[in-house]
Amino acid sequence: MIDTYRHKGLRKQLAAVVAEKGIQDNAVLLAIESIPRHLFIPDNALHKFAYEDKPFPIGSNQTISQPYTVAFQTELLQIKKREKVLEIGTGSGYQTAVLLEVGAKVFSIERQKALFDRTKLLLPKLGYNTKLFYGDGYKGLPSFAPFDKIIVTAGAPYIPEDLLVQLKIGGIMIIPVGEGADQMMKKIVKTGENNYETEDLGVFRFVPLLKEKGRD
Ligand code: SAH
């Protein structure tokens, strides 16, 4: 668990790369500059690449998302301090850390036990204390609802109804939707109990949101 000046320099460069690609929110850029991304990648051999703007394997057939994608989704959420954010797909915990750095209260769900167990240990070690749940993201967390914001970090074949219900009126959900390898990033604003405004914001490539909780 070593962070060095070299790593700090590399992530300053990464923040500049992400800004160059269009991210403007300073809080998001600052988060990228401060979070030691290499420590979220379990394979030490990949640490030297950790500040490239790329996804990397994290085990269980999953990936840590590309920093630009993390920044893009986070910027779209327009998070204000202490807002309640539900994250589906904790994975490495990197996106969770970004949400915490920009001031959110985060509730994050992961359905792969091995990833859940690892990230539950890692985040507090890095000073990030938050609520992590082992469960099925399609169902959300009804007992903690409603949420100001919801972020889905895996490709969803459709928009889960339970998540729409758990979003506050005026709340925003950012979700990549599509059945194949590519998904459309959608921003959904809940404008009334049963009213939503949806905007399409470009094509991205995520690992799929898995259907049923399996044994792993
Ligand atoms: N935010 C993560 C992205 C990890 S990839 C990061 O930056 O590291 C997507 C994650 O979603 C994987 O960890 C995967 O196991 C998880 N996932 C897939 N289907 C899920 C579901 N139905 N509920 C909760 N998590 C799910």
C-alpha cells in the first residue's frame, strides 16, 4: 500500500488528460488527482499503468472503469455535499472513492462476493468509510431510499424499475443502457412521481450488469 511522489505526479497528469477530453468539474478533477488509483488494482504488475486513461482487470472477470468514464459519469451527477448517492457495481471501489471525494454519502452494491470482500477491506484502509452492500443492484436498496442520485457502473440491458422508484423527485440517474458490447449513456431526471426526462450522452463500453446473484 505505497503511494509515492511519482504516483502523485502521474495522477496530476491523468487529471490533465481527463480535463483535455472535456471534463470541467473541478471537484471531479481534484478527486482524480488525489486518489491513488494504483492501489485499487489488485495485480501489482499493472500498477505502472494505473495512471493511463484505461480500464484494467480487477478479478472475477470485472474491470476498474476508465478514469475518463468515471469522471464523465460523476460530472453528470452534479453532486452537492452530503447528497445520498446509490452506486450499482462497487467493483474496485475507485468510483466509490471519487463519489466520496466530491462530497457524496455513498451506498454501493456489489454482487460478486470476492470483489465485495476485497473492497470492503480496502476502502477503510485508504480512509474511505462508507456503506457497502453485497447484493443485487437491480433491486437497489429500498430501506435506504430515496436517493438524490443513482449511478450504474455496468452495462444494463434495460433501466431497472426499482431504481427509478428509489430516485427522489428532482434526482438524477446516470446509467449505460444496452444489451450488446456497447451501451448508450443515459441521464434520467425524475421530474415527477411517474415522469422522467431522458437524455442520450454517447456510446460507452462496460462489462454487463449481471442478472441474478450467483454463487462465486
Ligand atoms: N465502479 C467500478 C466498476 C466495476 S465494473 C470500478 O470503478 O471499479 C462493474 C461492477 O458491477 C463489477 O464489479 C460487477 O461485479 C458489478 N455488478 C455486475 N452486476 C451487478 C449487479 N446486478 N448488482 C451489483 N453489482 C453488479
